[in-house]
Amino acid sequence: MKPVFMKSYLVGGAVRDTLLGLAVKDRDWVIVGATPEHMLSQGFQQVGADFPVFLHPETHEEYALARTERKSGQGYKGFEVNFSTTVTLEDDLLRRDLTINAMAQDEHGNIVDPYHGRQDIEDKVLRHVSPAFREDPLRVLRVARFAARFDHLGFSIADETLALMQEIAQSGELDTLVPERVWQEIQRALTERSPWVFWQVLRQVRALDILVPELNRLFGIPQTQKWHPEVDTGIHTMMVLKQACTLSQDPIVRYGALCHDLGKGLTPSEILPRHHGHEETGERLVKALGKRLKVPNAYQSLAAKVARYHTHCHRIRELKASTIVDTLQAFGAYQNPLVFENFLLCCTADFQGRSGWQSRAYPQADYFHRAYLASRTVDTQALMDAGYHGKQLGEEIRRQRINRVKQEKISWQPS
């Protein structure tokens, strides 16, 4: 039966970003007073499985029926959803996470703001809408991500919201999140304006030790002050991530920078502040973290290489030509140069991500790149034409690459 009353409202991020003067990327809508049958009869395509979400037949924008949610079990799926025609717009907005995301705009451009999101935008505050916030543990990560997005605008999280986030972390509910959802929020956070804020917030509300203990345990671990004026490994890691953000917008690079020193969290206390062998330990931890959170291969691969070989780049002038070539081979640099280029960005971020070192030159990355360019000039086809095949071909390619790197290294000597 066709509903007696039906209205559509622009909601969420589109309203928020318009008020903030930011570019609107996506436009989401809420329909009040409609049924799934009516939406289908109007040509909308249903895409939501848990609750009715529809794609507009022309714009393909998402239209969701107004709904309420009631906690009925653990985890983000433990909800009973009501999307009857009696659900009001205010009911729908009440279930949202933050007040700045709980505004709507009607067809005349009027803002519907029952929970004072516009005031919180003016005050630059991230505040939960209602006590129901605690019912969805994923919101701990979402709020941390919004803090990373809007930190440069001066936004901060309300004290009462921080308290609720900590309450969720202590309740055990974060353990109910499936790895894919956790990674999805991490991946999104890595694309934000200030991703280091995401991790700082999670640590502040005691969620980081639950979600990524490999990262949390770095805080409080000392390093040699000569090379790390900031001393604390966790602080250094956040500085490296920040530096990586100035060098690249690629979240894969930022993840590699974030994970570069994970091995230092397991350094035996008796050898601190030195961290002998942290590279191999770090590679192992990166792989374990990637397996646990189901991190995509492109992220895992670069992060593992950065953890294992970043000190090779720092010490490039000291390395034998054979070690340089073998490292490039281990990287797959000759088949996929982009991975090697991203590795150099992470190493640069590691070097410059230290107190007072942000503007220091890092010629080691250039040396490593020059060694790569010199070594890749070996003509494989010419060697095959000369009769080299199989194992002998591989050995001769390596020998010639080493010779080219030896010649290149001569130019690195100070004049």
C-alpha cells in the first residue's frame, strides 16, 4: 500500500560538511513514512540486507528508510531494527553516533537539528548523541577517526564521550568486532588529515592495547637519545607517521611507516635502550598483525619490508654492494619499482620523524635509489643471447649488478 505521508531528507556527512564549508563527497538520504514495497514500486533498487537501503534509479544515491535500533545482543550485529512508517526523523537521528552527524536538511534547505549538532560544530566538539552510543563498540574507532579528520580544524572530543569510549573498551565489547570492520576503520583513518590522532585517541581511551597491542606496547620503551632525542619509541612512531603524511597521501605508505619499529616493543629490558635484532622481530609482528586483522597484501608486504630493511637504508653507505643487490632482489624491486619507492618514503619518514630532525637532509634514500638505477641496467636479454641460462643466468645477472653498484658507490665518497 502506498504510504499516506512520505518525505526525504538529506542527512549525515553532507549536512555536516556543508556547514563546515567542506566539499561534499557523498549524499545520503533518509525516507520517512515509506515502505520497502513503495520504494521498489518507484524504481529504487534495494541493496541493504539488514535493513532497507535503496539506490535512486537516476542518481544512484543511497536512500534508507528511517529506522530505530535496540540492543539485543553483543557486537555490532546485536540489534533489533524497526523501520516501520511510524518512525520519525528525530527517532532516526537519535540512533546516530555524533551530534554533528545527526542533522538533516529538508527539500527547502531547512536544517533539522534536534540534538544541537550545529552548536557543536561552532564549538568544535565531537559529542555523542545519546547514551545508546555505548551499544555499538565500532563507534570507539569511528569517533577516533573523526578526531583525526577534524583535528586540524580544532575539534576535540567531549569529556563525557571520551568516558563512554573508555567504558566500552573496558566492557569487553571491542573483542566482539570482526577483524574486517576493525581494519576498515584503520584503513579509513590512514587516509584522514591527521591519522596519528586516531591512534592517540585509541590509546587515551585504553582501546589501543585491545585492538593493536603491538603498537600500544611501544609507548614507554626508550631508545638511544643520540639518535632519538624524543627517546620514547611510541612518540617516535607517531612522529614518523606524521612525517609520512607530509611525504605521501598513500595509506599503504602511511601504514608501512606506522609499523616500522614494532619489533622494539619486544626488546629484552636488559639491553635497552639498544634494540639489536628489532628488524627481524618487527617483520614477524607485522605479519602476525596482518593475519589477525586480515590486512590486504599490499599493506602487509610493504610494512614487512620496511620493518625488516629500514636500517639497511639508514646504513646504505656501509653496506656491501652484494648486500644492496640482494636486498633489492628480496624487495622485488626489479619487478615492482613502486614498492621500493614507497619503502624509501617510509625510511625517510623514519629518519625525519624525530625531535628536531624534521628538516634534516636524508641522502641515504637517494644513494639507495641510485644503486637501484645502476643495478637495473644489466641487459638480461644480452646475457641470454650470450648463452647464459637457468642458474648460470641468475648468477651472472647478480654478479653484473653487484659490479654496477660497486661503481656507483665510488661516487658516494665525500670529495
